[in-house]
Amino acid sequence: MSANAGHDREHHPPDSPPQRLLLVCPSVRLVQEAVSAGFAVRVLADEELLRDDGFPPGTPVDLVDLTDGAALSAAIDESVRVHGTQRLLACAGTADLPAVAATAARFGLTPNPVDATRLLSEPAAMRALLNGSRHSYVAAARARTAQELPAAVEEIGAPVTVRTLPSCAQLSAARSGSAGEPSYLVEQYLEGPEYGVVTLTVDGMHRVIGVVALHGAWHPSSHLFPAPLEERDEAEARAIATELLDLAGYEFGYAYTVVVLTADGPRVVRSRADYPDEPLASLIELATGFSAEAELVQALAGKPTDVPTADRYAAVASYRLPVGRLLSVSGLEAVSELPGVHRVHFPYASGDDIPGHGDAAEGYVMISADSTQGAAETVAAAGRLLRAEVSRRPDHL
């Protein structure tokens, strides 16, 4: 394990009064780390995202509707004026909510400019920023409605990638079940392997935590960390990711940027001001011992942070079942007994309906190995052992 493994670090509360920290939709682990480091923590969360099991006793929790910008701004305002909040950390994709970014900037709760997280996380804003600077240029056009899509595709020229651009109003409508029509971003299709660049920025200095080889870059159905890249390719991926952070004016926090290494050089596909979701987060920790929450708290406390060193490879092999009803599944126990397997996640039981949307319900196997060959062998073995029988519904035949 690397010497900077967060869970091995001892926190020593400062002699001065604890800094008052507001955490928006944090994980239990982040709350625990912040409390252990001596911060006076208060939690602000949407009831749908609240996971307070395991919060340290006495941690105050305020509930707010994240789709209500006025209520969210008022809750942060109250935290500052009534409870004396001095710093804010937004998690679970809340950093780019306008009410969070604007209110935090107004009270000086974050060093990031008000538009920094939006410029990273909104596809159209990010593309305009990069194209305006000529860094990672990708031809793009906006379509305000579905009817405008054909003209936008013709303008760019096939093949293209089409991204939906939901607004905050559309997000609110979606939660109430009455989503309006979205707009779209049409971009030139980028051909090449995809890599995820994970960074931690402190005082405007971007530290690359590592690079993940995403689906297709190493194996059709698996991610691998650290990515087995040539030195030049890795340097280019790192450089384009940190250039984006500079352009956005990003000063503090994690960012996750996906880069395609095309024949014409690296191009940014997407980015966001947050740490990667599971299972990628655990993948990095498994390979390095790096605790994202502990390191973030260290940085917040003004203490030095380190870049982790991988002492093994870690891979996550995902699988997606066809839409239908799961009749039976076998091989899960055999997969769990394979050498190097750390976790088998299978979210269904016999009789469950398999939905046809998103990646949230994907199953996966997480492994570690001393070499990329060893990782590939275990991924292949897991694929052979797992067997699922699914009855296709008539409407999906």
C-alpha cells in the first residue's frame, strides 16, 4: 500500500476553535473523516440522497429539496448566519447546482469562482470553453429541440455524438414526473480509447491522482487502474485534463475528466467537479490504498496531500443483462472464489425484472492482480463462470 493511505492517518484536532464545515449530500465516510480531523460538521441533504447511517453521533442534518433553488440558497444562508459555517463542500453532483455555487461564492465558502464547476460539468459550457481556447477542439452545434437535431447533425457531419442537455427546470420536472423537452449538443464523433483522469486541486495546483483505462481502452467490458499507457500518451491525457481545469478557473476539489486519445491527439469528452462514482472509486483505493475522503479533508485543513502510488493493478469487469425477467443465475459463488476477486456485485435475484436503462443497476466483479495479464485472465474466468437465464418480455422481443 502507498504511504499516504488515508485510513492509516491519525487526525489531530487543532488547538484553535474548530472550523465550521457544511457538507452538502456527503458520504458517511466523508463526514467521519471531517469530524475526526476536528471540523465542526453540519450536513445539508436532499431526503432522497440522505444516507445518515453511521454519521458520528450528534451530527446535525438539515433536509432541503435540491430542485428548489430558492430553498437551497436559503438553507446555505441560514447555515452561515445562524450556525457560523465557514466552508462548504458539495458532493454527489451538487457542486454545479447554481444555488450551491452562487451562494457558496457569495459567502466566500469556497475558493472556486461561481462558474468553475458549471464550466466543467455542463457539456455545452465545457465544449464552448475548450473550443474558444483552441484546446481539445471538437466541432459542435446546439439543437434547442428534437426537430432541430437533423440540421445540427448535417452541420457537423456524421458520425456524431448527441448529448442531452437538461436544465435545472427540466431536472425539477423530471423528479415530479413531468419533464419538458430537452435541448441537445451535437458533437463530432471521437474515435479512440477512453481514459478517465482523476485530479485533486488545491490552491489552483492540480495533482493527478491517476488515470483509468475505461471500457474498450484495455478490455471491452472492463476498467483498469492504473491505465497501461505509453509515457507520451499518459502525459498528453494528463495535460489536456489539467488545461481544462485551468481554463475553468478551478481552485479546489476533485475533478474527473474523460479523454479520448484520437489519431489527432487527445480530446476531452466530458468532465465534472467530483470524484469518480463507484465502482471506479473503490478501484483506485484497491490499487493504491488512497482514501479520497481522507485526502480531501487533509487538503481542506491546509495539510500537504500526496499523489498515490499503485502497488498492483485493479480491474472492474461489468456485465449487463438483457431486458426481461431473471429466471436463474449461477456461478456467483465460484466467481467470488477466484484468485484476486475482492467484490462481486449482482443487484438482481430470481424473479426480478431487468430494466433497460442506465448503468446504475449493472453488476460487476472487482479484482486485483500483479500484472495486466493476470487481471485479464481473472476477468475472462469470471465471464465464463457467471451464467444468467433471462426471459425476454414480449414488448422487448
